[in-house]
Amino acid sequence: MGSAIAPSRTVPPPALAAYDGRRPSDRLRRMPSAEDLLRTTPIFSRLSPQDRQHVAAVSAVREYARGETIFAQESPSDAFYAIASGRVKIFKMMPSGKDVILEVFGPGDPLGAVAAYMDRPFPASAMALEDTTCVIIPRPAFYGLLESHPSLVRGLLLGLTTRLVELTNRLAELTGGRIESRFARLFLKLGSEMGRADRGGTFIPLALSRQELADMTGTTVETCIRIMSRWNKDEIVRTEKDGFVVLNRPELERIAAE
């Protein structure tokens, strides 16, 4: 199962490793330790060094390939996850059988923290949108840390609260307003979070299929195709193989406000 906890993978020193067909740079690559990742992951960066050591001592590091499930909706919340690198989509299957993408999370974001703390099944699924590395804390250890280290609770509370508010707002966006306005708000949000000046506009380095865009805006793939084709023609948002380029932000802001 995608949510199984695996220990950090180590690679033998080059002198001891047999040739396996990979390039030297690949064989030399080592997965960072949990403590290294905690030090550079925003949600844990505010912790004291001592608290980070406590967390690292009970943590594992796991890599997920693009398209791999991290945990599934209604599966047991066996661990608390934090993204060290990569992007993860959180999606929920509705009674109609349709998937709705609630959010796309990136480095530093927590996954499954509330479910793990309350010992409830995960309310939604998580899947890697690109190669992703997570720090994983087993639920019993996570629960014990929160009880025994009050400063750890304070350090995590701000990040968790912020994400809860964002998810609440996201649900409101999916159920209100014109569909094209939802698309505009989505691209404005992605541009603000991960965009950079490049390719004649604001480049968003996240490849999403038309189905995924439709799932993120609560509409059909046919409607998504029509909107994105028109925006490409009108030079509002251009689709590229490795992401999107926002070409006319003022027009997106106008559409979002409708």
C-alpha cells in the first residue's frame, strides 16, 4: 500500500557498489536524513533544535514517484506526513463517483495531520503529482510527541491552522461562482505560490492534465478544454508540456472577480 512506512534508503559507497546500469551521478545520490529534511522544511523550521531531534528520532523518509498514491481515502491514518520536496494533490471521491481535487500541496506542507491526531481514517486521498519526498511520523509516535512536548504543538499549530483555513476556502470556491472564475482564481493562486517570471509571463512549473484541472474546479473535462483553448487563443494562459504560462494576469484578475 502506498502509505506503508519505509525506512530511509541508503546507497553503498561507490567503491562497494556493483554496476547496475545507472549513471554514476544516480548511484552516488543519497536520500537526505530525516533530521536534514526537518531542518529545511518550513513546518518544522520553527521548532527548537532539541524538538527537531525528537521528531527525527521517530521519523522515516520515503520517496514517491509521480502518480504514486501516498494514502487513500478512508484508509487508516497510520502516520503524519510532511512534504520535503515535490507536489501532492489531495482529492476526494464524491458520492457521484467523481474525484474533486481539494488542494495541491508543496514543500513544507503537512498531510493527514488532523486525521492522524484524531485516529480517524483519511478523509481524502493523496497522490504525488511529481517525484516527491516525505518525512513520515507514525501515528503513535506523533501523538506521543504532541503530548510530551508542548513547544512542538505550538510550532506546528500555525501551519496546520493555515492549511485548514485554505481547505475551507477551497471548498467554498468549488461550489460558488462562475466556472471560468474558478479557473481564474486557481491560476492566480498557483502563480502566486509557485510562479516565476519566465517564457514571456509567469511560468507555473506544474504539469496538470485537463482532467486534473477539471477536478480542481468542480467541472467537466469538456468545459475545461473549452476554457483553456480559448485562453490559449486569447493569450491569457498558455499550456506547455511542463506547466502553464500566465500571459495576462490583469485579465485573470478581472475574470476571477466576476
